[in-house]
Amino acid sequence: MGISDSGRKNFVQRVLVALVGIPLVVGAVVAGGYVFTALVSGVAMVAAWEYGELMRRRGVVPAMPLLVLGAGVQVWATFLGGEPLQALGVVVLLTVLVAWSVELRGRPGSALLNTAAAVAGVAYVGGLLSAVVALRDMEVQQELPGALVLALLGAIWVGDSAAYGVGRRWGRRALAPRVSPKKTWEGAIACFLATTLVFWLCLRWWVPNFPAIEAVLLGAWIGIIGQLGDVAESQLKRDVGVKDSSSLLPGHGGMLDRIDSLLFAGAGMYLWFLLRGWLWA
């Protein structure tokens, strides 16, 4: 079966966006500091805006400036404070106070749902994404600056590609038919295996002192929880009846579509190291 004109155009768009986006992201990760934080903060703010637009389609009207700013501030608070959970607690508290105050002005929709959506959006996008900033500054012996984040991103990118290719070619059994009919078990298994392998290889090259068994287990954990993030965002879109969170990135959909796996995988990886520190402190 040949590739349609629309399919070919979509593929070209995806490649062009990747050719621009990947060097930009990799350069920012290696640079670290304010450069990387500014990039992550910008991504969080765009994704938070897309999340707010999805809520609007359900008749919920969160205060968009508060939602967008809160997600960005959460990332910067983590960079300056070094602890995502503490920063999230402060930012969420401020979001609740400001959101309720804004609702006193008699905004459209339900004050309860509007406030809940704003708080949830800040936590979902800003809170989870800020874990990636914490990972970038984690003190681990690395051959390459930002190796942990680069390994995470590389594993997710290759895993997503494996899921797409295998699922498209050999996928037969639906993974979550009510949420995302095109996702298959065959694609999910390919994603899991590819993510685990690539993450292990990246740590072997860039963090040679990292225990090999732990690298495999952590890669497997990322391969599972990252896909949960993908399905979770698909559920949001299914709930409001849209295919993409926006049309910002040609061939890729919206920013939220691009980071859905990263949100869960980055937070899951950070929690792994947090528990590791508690258990072996």
C-alpha cells in the first residue's frame, strides 16, 4: 500500500520540525542553567495554554494568564530552589489563593471547576515538567553535561518512534480502544523494549559508573510510565473530542502532544532517585 499525499506531507513536516527542534533541545540540555530552564519554562507555558484550551472545550474556564504563568513559575522555582515538590507546594498554594480571588469577580462557568482546572494544570504541566530541571542539576558523575536528561529524552524519542513504526506495520491488538484506538499492544511492547535498551546504552556511554542493573530497571520503568503519560493525555483529548492539543508543531500536533510522555517519565525518573536516596541514605 502506497503512502498518500497527506501522509507524505505529514512525514516531511515531522522531519523538518525534528531537524530544528532536536539540536535546539540538545544544545539547551548541554548548556544547562538559565538557558535550559528558560526553554523548559517556555515549553511549560505553551503546554499549559493548550491544556487551558482543552478545558474551555468542556465549558471550564480557568484563568488562562494564571494557568500559563503558574506553570512557568513552577519551573523557575524548581531551578532556583532545587526541589520540585517544595516548589510545587508553594506555587499550588499561590495558584489556589489567586484563582479563588479571581473567581470572586464573577467569571463565566463554575468557580469550583475553574479553580480546580487552574490548579490541576499548574501541577500537571509545570509540576511534572519541573522534575526534568531537577534531573539536569542532579549530582551524578557524567561524561556529558546533562547526560541523565539526554538519556531520558533519547529513550523517549526512540521509544515513541518504535511504537509508531511497529504499531503501524504489525499492530493488531488495541491497547486502550476507548481512549486511543490506534495504540496497540504490539506498539507498546516495542516502545517498552526500545526505551529500556536505549536508556541503558546512553547511561553506559555517558554515565559509566551507573550500575548496569539499575539502568535497565530504570529504563524499563521509564518505558512503562512514559506510555501512561501518553495515554493520559490522549484521554484528555478524547474527552473533548480533538485529535491534537493544538496545531502549533506541523506534523506533530501541539506542544502537549510532544511532551505527554516526558511529563510522566521525567517525574517518574525523579521519584526513582528520590526513593533511592531515602532507601540508601
